[in-house]
Amino acid sequence: MEMDEISRMPQRPPMAYHNDDFDFEGPHFPTRSPSQMSFASHADSMAPLGSAGAFKCDIMVKFLRQRQMEKLWSNSVDGEGVILKRGKNDFVCQPSELLFENNGLFHQVCQLNVKVAMTVKTDVIETFLRTSQLPYVPYVDGLRIQVLPDISFLSTGKKHHFAAFIQNPGYLVVWHDDPEQVISRAEKIEQHLVSLLWKDENLVIPKSENASAAPSIREKADNADVEDARRFDDSPRRTILYQAVLMGLAGLLVILTIGVGWRKVAIEVKTDSTYVRLALAAVILPQIWLGWFFFQTLVNGISQLFGPVNQLDANSRTFSGIRSKRLETDTLPHVTVQCPVYKEGLWSVIDPTMVSIREAISTYEMQGGTVNIFVNDDGMQLIKEHEAKERREYYEEHNIGWVARPKHNPNPKPDSGERAFTRAGKFKKASNMNYAMNVSARVEDRLAAIPRHDAWTQQDEDEVYQRILQQIIEEDEGRTWAQGDVRIGDYILIIDSDTRVPADCFLDMVSEMEASPQVAIIQFSSGVMNVTTSFFEKGITFFTNLVYTAIQFAVANGDIAPFVGHNAVLRWSALQDIAYEEDGVEKYWAETTVSEDFDMALRLQSKGYDLRFSTYFGSEGFQEGVSLTVYDELARWEKYAYGCSELIFNPLIYWPTRGPVTPLFRKFMSVIHR
């Protein structure tokens, strides 16, 4: 494979600058030099080990090497073998000769920082790589596996492909998070490769004009069968008015019932000529307020029973029941997964969420895209030191970028030596995200000012990024803790710490966002992830499903799409468009309101952007946890009620001078009906 082919491989688009004179892959996590690693080989693995875990790792690497030899996946030549991670910066290999190769397989796997990796060399793989001219190998369901020119490119390859074909010397490197699964993954890839060559009509071997030249395998069609099997709709989206009609009927019923009551009042006044009953006029507005929800529910319920429902399986301006056609470009948009966390358990809450995210990342990277995880850890500087260390090591192990801010300490004691710091807001989520995003924005601003020459490499980018991030940390004088990739891509998938995401979601969401540049947020419907068998949780599960069903029906009928603050994809440029400055700091989320998500939705729509509600992933796609106690549920609904009220209505004492409705909501109402 030629170097110019490698440069055309799907790469993360530059975010902080635009330069058409050079191509390179997007920023990875800063790599460690082999000198920083603790290496173990067959020779030293016989020495007494410090823990039972290390002993088990040595046994496992020998077992995997034995299986590798049994399956004839190795010719016992240099550069082939098995590497297993025993601990942080601590790797063991078989055979021991791998350790002494200069920038070879062992050193590349150490820098890639995976749990286990092994080489697979067979006649099928060697023949395919010798004859193939593709920059990648087509895999199942439109996925692809990277092809690299030699082993020195492995550490900068796509980690979440979990495999890479090495053109020279002609073998496959497979890695996995679980040593017990790496063999089966290698077998699946080899079996697929044979099937691809034998059965797949999308691959043809053209006749060569030069009889002496080796045949070349080229791709005939790009995932046409996969795309044809999917339902998609890219037709112009119309505005649905069903909900307007239903709300008109609800209003009519409210007026009708109040009118019937006042008819009786009028008759009684006429009968006894007593006008004191007219004082009941003071409760007309409260009656309308109380009765509106009842009649709205009644009308919607009857409509669901007897009205049209085709709109639930269609697309409109604010609703997506069918996917958009998937992008077919070589370079897909970069996505950042933003996850604010607090003091949740690392292994009980955060890790299952990250496992779900990494599976989705693997799918998207094998489709040609790139994703980074950006954790806004508000508990890092509050929890015990050993717990914080465990979190940091976990984030580093899984290439997770993170930012943590100081504890809330607005009035430190004079003799404590602590600096004042305020975590703004009642629930602190908005200010947590603002703080982390501000660090990211400062990094981007400084990266944009760096001049780049034509020979700029990925290593240059990593070194500059690491230096700038360290400068920002030092400038903050210990307030900011950060590590990893904290840059923000074209789109942000915002999730909670107890979320599950579909394994194949990124390509569908970015395809719809790319097809609809006026859309700032796509909110996905969510199912419920049950963690207990309690009666209360099952009841809240039913209630949550009922709420999302009602939202789905209303938005499909033409209502405004909601934004609930998680399980949604946001356009980064739209958030930058509505950013505001406060205390000399650029902020994106409102810190002075309880419902920062509702505020974000109002400001975006007031700016002219659309919001959209999507249901094509179904209830088994995105999943979220629910309240486990009645107190948690009450607190949640108190937050919703207060948050909505403060954004729509002014405090009662200001009604005589400012009116009942806030300026933000008045602006929203004036823009939304243009």
C-alpha cells in the first residue's frame, strides 16, 4: 500500500484550524515512550511475581501463545506473538524476542495500550494483503477494518477497530479487552475474509493487462446491500398541524365547560337579582389552568384510539420516525461523548456506561468515523484519594479525556490556605459542564494559533496538544485537573452516568444532523434500564414509558420537540452560536436556572434553530435509569416544575411591572411562530 493511500484513509477532521496543504489523522491521546513501560518477557516471567494477578497473566499469555501455534497462526519468525497487559505500564509477551525488536510489535502494542493483542498470519491473509489495493478491508454490515503499511503505524491506528491488517510483512493484529475473547475474534475475521473472497459479489478480481502482474482486488460497490435493507427517508420534511387541531379542541372543551357553569350563574343572578356570585369570575383563570391539562389528556387519548397514527412512522420538521440515509463519505464527522458525573460508583455505575459507549465507538470507527469520550468529573476532587486515583487510572486505561474542578468553597477560612471557588447553580450540572468546556475551548484557541508546516505529523500534534493542556493546568494553579483528549468534535452526544446507548447509533445520528443543518438538537426517545426488581421501580418504569409515549405522540402530531438534557446529540457550532459571557468567561449552559436543558432549548429556538425528537432506535436503544425511591422521584418532579415555571413566568412580585411572562419565553414565542 502506498503512503498516499494511507493519507486518504478516514481521519478525524481538524477542528481548530483549516489547512489543505497537509493531511493527518486527528489527535490521539499522548503516547508513552517504551522507556516509560515496565516490560516482562518469557525470561523474566519465571521470577517470583508480586501478585496472583501477575501470575495469572503469565499463564494466560503462554496459553494464548500455545493456541496461536496450534492454529498455525505464527511461523515462529520475528515480529509475531502475543502481548498481554498485566497492569499499568506493565506488559508480558511471548516469545521473549518481541521485547528486543526496535519499535516492533511489542512496543507498538504498549503504546496502543490494549489488554491483549496477538498476530495472525495465514496464507489467506498474506495473499489478500499482497493483492489488495484497498485502504481497508470490508467487514460485516458495512463496517471496515483498517489496513496499515507496517507495524510502526499500529500505535496511531484506530484503537476501537480492535484489529489491523499489516501490509508488510502481511499479517493481522487482533486485540481485545478480554483475553478469553481474542481467539474467537481472530477466527471470525479470518472466516469473514475467506467468505469475502469466495462469495461476496461486491469484490471482483479484474483482468490484468499485464499477464505477469499479480491480480488486484478492488471494491465494486460500497455497502449497497446494507443500505438497501434499511428504511430511510430524506424527502422534504413538512410541518404537521394535528397537534394544533387537538389543542384547539381541548381549548374548545375548556371554554364550553366554563360557559355551561356561567350559564347557570347567569340564571341564578336573573332569578334572585343577587350579584355576589359574580365574584366567581376571579377563579376563571385558575379553572382554565386546572382544566386545560385534563381536557388535553382526554383529547389526546381519544385521538390515539381513533385518530390517524401514520405520522408516528414518518418524518416531519420536528419528528424523526425513520432514519436519514447514511453518509457515504470517506471522512465522517467527529463526535464527542460528553458525560457529566459526580460521586457515582466507578464499577457499579460509570464502567457499565463506558462499556456501552465503547461498543458504539468501535462500530462508528469501523464505519470510518472517530469519537472521543469527555467526562466532566465533578466528584474527582471530593472523593477519597485512593478512589480518585482509581478513577484516573480507569480513564487513562480506556483513553477517556476528563476535567475536574475544585470543591465548592465560596468562603474559605483565612488560615486554611484554600482558595475561594464557587460551584454555581443549585444542582451544579450546568456549571460543571461549562467549566470543562471552557478548558476545552482554551485548548482549541491556543491550538488554532500554532503554525503548522507541510511536514506536520500526528506526533507533532500530540506533543503540541499535551504541552498546551499542561500549560492551562499550570495557569489554573492546581484548580483544574485534566488528562486525555478534552477537545470537542463536530457533534456532542450528551449522556448521563447511568446510560446505555445502541451499538450502532453514531452514523445514523450524524447522518441526520448533516442532512439537516438547521437542527441544533436531536433528542432520542429512551427506554428504562431496570437495576432492581422492586415494585416502586417497576411503577416508575411504567410511568416513564407513559411519559415518553405521550411525548412521541405529541411531537409526531407537530408539537415542539423537547430536550431533556441527556440521550441527545447537539451541534457544537450551534452551542457556540448562543454562548454568552459572564464574569469574563464564555458559558454555554445557564447556571442561574434549575432546568438548564429547557433554557438551552429556548435559546436555540429563539436563535432560529430547530429541535427534533427521534424514535427510530426504539425503547431498546437508548436506556436510562429511573428513581429507586419516592424521595428521588419527588425531588425530580419538583425540579422540573420549578425549572419550567422560572423560565416561563416572572416572580409574582414583578407581575405588575414586568408582566407575567419572562423576556426569554416572549422571544421564543415570537420566533417560533414566524
